[in-house]
Amino acid sequence: MKIGDSFAHAKWGRGTILSVESRGRRVVAKVKFGFASDWIDVEEIPEGDSLRSLAPSAVGPTGGTSRTVGAAVSRNLVASSRAGVQALKLGQVLESHVQQISVGTADHEAAFDEAFKQAEKRHPKLIIIEGAWGVGKTHLLTLLSAHAAKRRFAVSTSILDGWAASLSDPMRLLEGITSSIRFPDQAAPMGLGTMLASVKRTGMVELRSWAGPRMVQLMEQVSQEALDDPEAVAVLEDYLGLSLPASQAKERLRRLGWRDVALPALKARSIDERGARLRELLCDWAAFCLAGKARGLLVILDEVDVDYARAAWWDVARRERHDMTLRALGELRKHDVPLVVAFGSAPAGPGEDESIDAVRDVIAKLGHIDVHERANALDDDHLHELAERVFTLYSDAYPGVVQRISRKQLKATADMLLKEHRRQLSPVPRRFVRSLLHCLDLIDLEQASVEEVIRSARN
């Protein structure tokens, strides 16, 4: 073995050797496991003895020795894994762990990768992901977001509810999209202030090349000094988020001492223009992300079916605005920007009219779709693999559990849960995972043995 080699660890999975050090009488290797790295004894690595010759002396320049680091999982790995376990208990999956526990998603991931490759070439792509409750639609959307992050796309997610966020109100929808843009390397949306200053400083060439006249005018009008003023940036963020009209933003900037800043109107006054304005501004934001050193922008519009469920309460004008928005988004292919727009929706029930079937109606109004992925129920083999992956994550979070349940016992537990899973009227992976985590909690806290857990479930 040598630095850079990969190997299979019995407990932590696939790892890659990063470096080797002497720690007193011990020789340890720093190994990257998935999303985190840790120091382990070389004895834990197959053929690890060959690494000893690579270890530098443990004696430092002052004659002291390096502090001893045990082979336990690093605090960062434990904290991250525990957050992932808690998310699964709530029926969610973190973007940082979604690939680690994904099973049967190879075809979906290949389709996502191809869409991002095309978007990087300035060919906007439209994606629909559909799936019934609990089957895995949200999981696929999170997987899509993870692939976007891996390719250094900025990501924005809006949950449609038919009122505060709806395709029938494109300007308010855009307000939610812009306020939730998360740039690469950000764990959460941090506001646009830092990116405004960064684009002004180093990204104006890219912005002028790809953005529309409104965004370019804005960035040319605002000075670098204004972007270093937190109060001025707060005004600009409200203006760019469409919660503050251009006239009011200009007046507030004037009161702060920044005069003669000509801000273009972003909101479309005419109702008939709002769908097209949404499309144009999405393209502007994709160009802005490009100027901010991202490779593009992914916009996720989730719960589209909930938006359609409100259709019975809409008047004719509201429905026309809804359809106008979709038709405008369908024309994104005419633009040369690195943009991906994804719709997440549950399918309609049998016999439902197409006008309130979100999936069919969205496709009809868009006029085309580039990627259409369906979340399907997992078979028994996939559920067993899922149990293994969830157990690996759980053992990262709570290492002591591996002393209380063997792989054979884990399989027996999964078999028991699988039988219970098949008895459900609506068997979904989410419930299977929650049940497994509950069993692991009982075993890890020594509230029940593996045999007791299995026996109680059979009763």
C-alpha cells in the first residue's frame, strides 16, 4: 500500500490513504471516508505494514512528540453522521448524505449528470421528477441538488403551496427563488451581499457577456464602496429579491448617502409580461451565478401538485397566469445560459382530469421536457442494501452499536422489518428506514437485545 491507494475498511467502508504519521510507538494513516477523513492505525489497513517506511519521525523540532490520536471516528464525522441520522428520523435526507444511502439510483444520476453537462454548455434544461408520497421523490430532488453542488452549480429551492408561492404569481415566485439562492461551498443561503461585491470585483466581464441589460446596468451603477456598506447591501438584497420596488430602493440608498444610483425596474407592471419577465430574470441570475464563479444555477420547484390542488379555487385569470408562466419557462431553450429548472410533483390519481394532473399538464404547457424521472418503489434486494447503508451511517454516528449487533443480526432485523413492510397498505421506504432506526436505537441504548427486538415485532 502507498499514499493515494484505496482500500475497503470492514467498519467504515471505502477509504483513500492521504498521509502517514508516527504517533509515539504507533503509525497512523489519515484516510478519507466519503465526506470526512480520520486517523486510523495502519494495522487496520490491508497490507498496511508497507506504509511504515513512509511515516516521518514523531519527534518535533522542540524534541516533543505528537499528541496521541486514537482510532475513534473524528468529531466532525460523528457530528455530521448524527445530523444525517436525525434527518432520516424526520423522513428527510441531508444533501451531504444522500449519495451515501441512495440505492437503485444509477440511471437517475446518469440522467442528472448529462443534464448538468449540457447546462454547462449554455443549454438550459427542464427536469420533472415525479413520485407518490414516501416513494422517493424528495430523495431524488435532494440527489439532484447534490449533483448540482458537486458540479459547483448554485441551487435555489422553492416549495409551492398555491398561495405564497405559485406558478400563477411569477413575481412572488421569483422573490422566493432569489432569496434562497445557495452558492457553492455554502451550507445554507447566506444572502447576496458577498456575491454582489465579488462579482463587482472580478466577474463583470462574464456578467456583461451573459446577463441581460437590467443586471448589467445594476452592477455598473452600484459602486464597490456601496457594496462594502452593510446597510446599502441590505437595501440591494431586498430590491433584488423583489420585496422592494426600484423607486423605494433608490430613495433608501439616497438617504444612506449613495446618490444617483439608477436602479432598473425588475418587476413587470403588466400582468401579461410577468411570465416572460420571470424567464428573463432567471436567465440573469444564472449569468450572475456564472460571474460569481459558480458554473450555473439549479432552480427546484417542489410540490407542484399542491399548487395544482388549489386550482379549484382559482378564477380564470389566475389559471391563465399559471399557464402563461409555464409557457414562458418552456422557451428557456432559446437562451444561452447555464440554467436547470426542475419540477417535483406527485402524480394524480386514476381518472383525474389532465388539467389538474400536475405532471401531464406541466409537460403539455412547457411544450417539451428534457429529463423525466420517476421515483419507484424499492424491491427486496434494494431494501436490504438500504438497511446496510443506513446501518453504516448509524455506526458512524454511534460507533458503539457495532459491538451490540453483528452483520448477521442486522440482516435478521432487516428481514423482520421487510415482512412488516410488505404488510403495509402503502409500503414506503421512509417508514422502513424509520423502523430500522428505532430498532438500532433500542439496541444501542441497551433497552432491548437484537433477539428481543425481532421477537417483539413478530408479535
